[in-house]
Amino acid sequence: MGIIMIVKLMGMAAIMAGAAGMGIFKAAEFGSKIDQLVELERMTEYFRGEILLHHSTVAEASADIAKQVAQPLGSFLKNVSDRINRRTGEDLRTIWETEGEAVMRELSMDRKEREEFLRLGEKLGYQGKDMQEKTLNRYQMFLARKRSGLEDEQKEKMKLYRTLGVLGGLFLILLFV
């Protein structure tokens, strides 16, 4: 075996590893979306406890929950709490929307997820406990349905991404050989 053949084999192995790695990366990226939904569900459950059981204000609840959830939700909730406490006259809806823009981009929410997230901020703090509970229940059910759908999809797509990565690598090898 000559040196040229060894270099070709090493190149093929590198292409194959890179393509398979891309497939694995895409599969993991899909899994992180589910993790984000789980974290949003946790945040909603914490809000339920703080507002309905502890009778906290949205500012107090946001400050407490910010310490318990992962980033970027933690910093979002801290910013919401800080802006409410500054008492600049802004309503919660405006604060939630402006602070939420960054977190929605970071969590790569789709259009429906953004709408539901903003609706949560619209309804919290303005209504009686019963309506706030209904709002939290509605958002939590939305998240649970979304997560369930993604979990069903995940099994298929993860296999697909890995397979496409390997097949793409094989195709490139055949193309270059």
C-alpha cells in the first residue's frame, strides 16, 4: 500500500467521521428543543406554586423562580422582576414582551410557542387567582402537547439524521473516489 492510498483512506475516514458527526449533532439539537420545553414546564409549575399557593406577586414569583430555572429563563425572569420593581409605569405585558424577545430567540421558539409564551405574560398578574390558574393550566397543557409531539417525532428524526449523516458521508466518498 502506497502513501497515496493511505492518504486517501485517511481522507475517507475524515469525511465519514465528519458527516456522521453532523448527523449526530442534528439529532442532539432536536433533543435540546425537548429539554427547553421541559424547562418552560418547570417554570410554569413554579409560577403556579408561587402565585396560587404562596400568594406572591408576579415580581416576587419571578425573582424566586429565576434562581431555580436554567438560563436563559433565569435571567429573563430576573429582568422581568427588576423592571416591575422599578415601578416605571410599564405594564407586565410590555415588560414580558420586551424581555421575552431575547429569550424567545435564544430558545428558538416557533411562531405558536412565541404566541403562547407572550399570552402567558399578558394574563399573569392582571386577573384573579382562578383566571391565573386557568392561564397557567392552559400554557402547561400547550407545552405538554408540544413536548409529547416532539418526543414522538424525536425517535424517527434522530434515526433519520444519523442515517443521513452516514449516507451523506458515503456519497461524498464515492463522489471523490
